[in-house]
Amino acid sequence: MKHALKTIAGAMALIGATLAGAAHAAYPERPIKLIVPFPAGGTTDTVARFIAQGMGEKLGQSVIVDYKAGAATIIGADSVAKSAPDGYTLLMGTATTFTLNPILYPTLPYDPLKSFAPIGVIGTTPLAVMASQNEPSTDIKSLIENVRKDPSKYSYGSHGNGTPVHFAAEMLWSAAKVKVTHIPYKGSSPALNDLMGGQIPLSFEALPAAIAAAKGGRVKILAVTSDKRSPLMPEAPTVAESGYPGFSMQTWFAIVAPNGVPQDAQDKLSKALSDTLADPALKEKLSAVGIQPGYEPPSGYVSRVEGDIAKLTPIARDNNIERN
């Protein structure tokens, strides 16, 4: 009798373990929501749609893009941080979300490392150092020489206080030990328009937009801010090779889940993202909108966050960079 009871108990335990395993293996059982903390229609939206389609195909479930814009991505990021950690709500954020906001907002409602479980890094976008056609400088070396000769002639436009463009510019001026007057605009378009019109001599811009503007002959690209030359414009030198070794400032994209998500769900999502980014057709699509695709695992996300915060915190402090 005792032997029979033990046999039954063992069988029940085996069935329970099997069912539990099946439950875990079933993830995802319903559509997954991918939150974009920007308005619809921009580059981040386009990237999110490409990634959502690819991951959905790999996971066998729809990945639905949703928008929660506002407050420099804080609203969307905070909503995901406070979501149920079940693997069904994800965030696609940028360097602003994960590194600049923690530097600029002492009371940020989320922590980029403690509030999220990283799924992986999608890729990067370099910035371009741009000059108007009226500006005599032809490269970074001549630009810095001209600024030193007469700093009163020089100013640069940015997308606003505390934006990646603002940080990139102040990184360069700090490295060169020069001061250039900052003119913050409300976004990319007005800054680029004034640069093309010759109202300002300098600006920094995401490389795809910079290339489009340069084709019109009204602006010129002096260098790119990535650590390596961009395949989008391989003839443009990097700032690093222009006399400032180690210089690198790029915006980047990553997907995260709320902290506490089950490990098996995190692993499946990471693999789906990795497999999606390995697709040559998707790589072409991302490159066409200015993203240099390159999957990095969760550890790569952590390294980027820690490295960027360590590098950019002194830039913010020494140059009094604050959000509007």
C-alpha cells in the first residue's frame, strides 16, 4: 500500500513538473506591447515597427507598437517600469531614456539599471559635426583653430538643452579646450534651417539628416562623432581621428522589460531580438533610416549605461547642462 501511494505521489509530482514546464515553455501566449516613448512618425517609431515585426515572427505572437510620449521619454519609460513584470510589456528607449535623463533629473522616477531587465541593444546612430557653407573651416582641425582665433564669431545650434546634440558639442569643446556659444532650438528642424540659411555657423545633427542637408550644398559635414567611420558616409572622418583620440558620442536604441521579468521570458525575448537583427533584409532597412544595427546582449546594455553615465556626468556638471 505504501509503495502504491509513493508511486502515485511520484507520478503526480512528475505530472505537476511537466505541466509547470509546459506553462513556462508556452511564453508568449498573447500579444506583446512595445512602448515607444516618442510620438508616432519619427525615426524611433520606424525602428520600433521594424523590430516589432521581426520579433513577432520569431516569437509566434504579435508585438504591438504603442506610444506614450512626453517629458523627454520619462512618461513612457516610467509606465513600463511600473508595469507587471510578465514579459508582455516592453520599452524601446534611447540614450536619452537610459543615460541622459538619469544625469539631468535627480528625482527621475525610474533607474535605468534597477527598474529594467535589459533585452538587448539594437544599434547606434552617429551625429555629424556640421558647418554652414559660409564657414571657412573644412575639418575639425581648422574649425578649432578658427574658434581659438576669434571665439566671438562662433556659436552652435542644438535640438535643445540636455539633448544628445548638446552633450556631443560640449564634449568636443571640452576636449579642444574652447568655448562656443550654445543656441538651443526647439527641435532639429529649426536648428538645421538656420544652419542652412547661414544664421548660425555650426550645428550637430543625426547623420542621415546631415547627409540629406549636405546634398543640397548649403551645409558641409566636418566629421562624425562615432568611434568608427560610418558606412553611411565613409569619406567623413571621425572626431577621434581628427585629433581627439577616444572621442565617441552616439545615440543608441535598446529594448528593456520591467525588472523582475521571468528569466525564461527575458532569454526568449533576447534571442528573438538577436535573431531579428541578424536578418540581412532588416539590417538594410535600419541602415536606410540611419541606424547602424548591432545586437548587444543584456550585459552590453549595462556596459553602455554605466559607461555613458560615467563619461557624460562631468560634461553636464562642468558645462551647466540642464533640461529646459
